[in-house]
Amino acid sequence: MSIMNDDLHGFRVVGAGQDLPFGIAAGQAYRIAPLPVGPALVQLLADGRQAAAAMAIPPGAPPGVMPVVAQPPLVPMAAPPGLAVAAVAGAMVVVAGAKWVYVETMHGKVRGDDVLLHGGEMIQGDLGLQELVVGQGIWAAIRNIHVRPVEEYRGAEAHHDARLLPLSFSGIAREERTWRDVSRSCQQVAITDWKLPGPRTTSFCVRFMDRHGGPEAHHRRFVSLQRLSSDSWGVAEHMKTVARLGEFDGVDIMNLVGVEVLLRKAQLIEYVYSDKGPAAKGGGKGDGEQKKKNEKGGHEVIYEASIFTGSNKEYGDTMVAPQLLEYVAKEVEKDAAVMKQVRKAREERKGAW
């Protein structure tokens, strides 16, 4: 039995429980009896040294020639079906157009760094674990991915996580995205265990802010339109956090419950001011003409016309998702119906007394 046998992937000493490493099935391994002890072990070692000395002498060499230790080329070995090749004598096994990288940062290894396979990895397909400190049980996750994403972004495994976006660097400094890049990069995916009731509105808000120059430009316009000061309710918490999450932190804000909560609050702030603020009260030039239209029923005609054109669901410069308003209206209606039934029940009980 030799490491040069192309039917073998490698040798490993199993633990006291005789358990196979993670990712290796019983049909992919040969069980070898434990080493003998006492005189039998001494004889085994002697036989091994004799065999090694015999293999070191070139075939047909004349007597007296010193053994020549040949260094075989570092080539990958064939692996059993379903088990990826790890390494041979420290050589890195690389599939054309791909490489092994670390997918987490720990013990001096940075996510996205190249992995030097040493043969002790536990690999299944394009995923694996590598023991960083031999004998101490400290393992790092590794992954085989295409070379191009590795060159463009450190830690390109972010492509496989709907919550993350790839990061790009200029030297050691992270490059911030523009909001236009955020809008193009983010993509909403279905999340079955989404915990927040109501519709997901982040996608609507991201596109809305993209059309208005980004969160900061939209914030300045909103504050100016509503004539708000820096200490007005909701101004400080309106947009800054969302802008930093998308432009600097590199998260896909369309797939985060926390961002949905932040944008729900931002929409509430804008809705409150749009309903009660100066922009909704009218005034100034043309106000008298509007009053005349209202007196003649012109307001109802204008509203019906807005339904025909679909603009009744639009709020102009106010960022409020129509589906969120519909959800709120239905919930308020349900609560009102429940409270109405409660009041009727109380009145009936009082009448019975």
C-alpha cells in the first residue's frame, strides 16, 4: 500500500471512536488494522526500512552505487467517486479556471485568500474544511470558486449569500458604491421565514431613491419641501443609516428585515409630514381658484381622473409604497371592526343589567 497508488486519496489516523472525517462515506475508505506492538512492531519497521533502501537503488545499477532518492513530480492523484482530490505533498490542486479560497477570516487567514492544500482537508464537492492548527481542532471553511470573481473581489463567496454584495478595493481602501450601483446590484429574493408582517417595500424605496438622486439627495429635498429643521421629529433618523448600509457596508438591503424596519419608519415619517405638513395645506398663489373648484365639486372630478390615470397611487416627492398603505388600511379596518364588535357587546351587557 503506497501513497503513489492512484486508487488512494491519502492516509489518515482515525480517532479513538473510529469515526470517519466529515464528508467521507464508509464506501470511500479502506479500514486498516491498528499497528502492532512489541516485537511485531520492531519487525514491521525493519521490513519497511529494508524495502525503502531497496527502492532507492536504481534497477540494474552495478554493485557499490550509492542509492539515488528520486523526487517524483507533484501531480494530483485520482480520487474515489464523489470525493474531491485534496493535495499531494503540499501541492495545490487547481481545476482549470478555479481555485480554493478561505470563506471566513480567522487565525491570520483572510476571507478570499488562496488556500494551500496539504492533504488533511475534509472536502465534499466544492466545499471543505481545513485544519489550521494541526491537532487543536481549529478548522476553517474553504471553497472552490472561479478565478475571475476572486480577482475582482476578495471573498467572492458573497455572491452565494443573498444578504451580501461583493466588495471592491482600491489598494487597501474599500471603494464605496454610488446609490445607482446599489440599485443595480441589489436583487430581492424570496425568504420563506421573513419575520416582518406586511409587504416588503425595500425594493420600492431603493428604486424611488435612485430616481431622486439617492438617499441623501432625497433627504435634503424632503426637508426643504416640508420646511423642517434639523431637530424636527424624524429628521435625524430619516435616511443616513440606510445610505451607509448600501453604499459602504456592502449588504443587499433588499433582503434584510432590519433595513425593511428602517424604511418602514422612513415612510411613516414622510407620510405624516405629507398629510400634515405645509406641502399638503396649500396656500399662496392659486389657492382661491382651488377653493372654487372644491365648492363646485371639481375636487371629486379631479380625484376620479387621477384614478383613471393611475396617479392616485402616487405621492410625488413622498416615498410611500402603495402596497404598504393598502396593508395599513386593511389592518386598521380589521381593528376598527373588532373594536366595534367589542363596543356592541359591552352595550348589550349593560342593557341586560
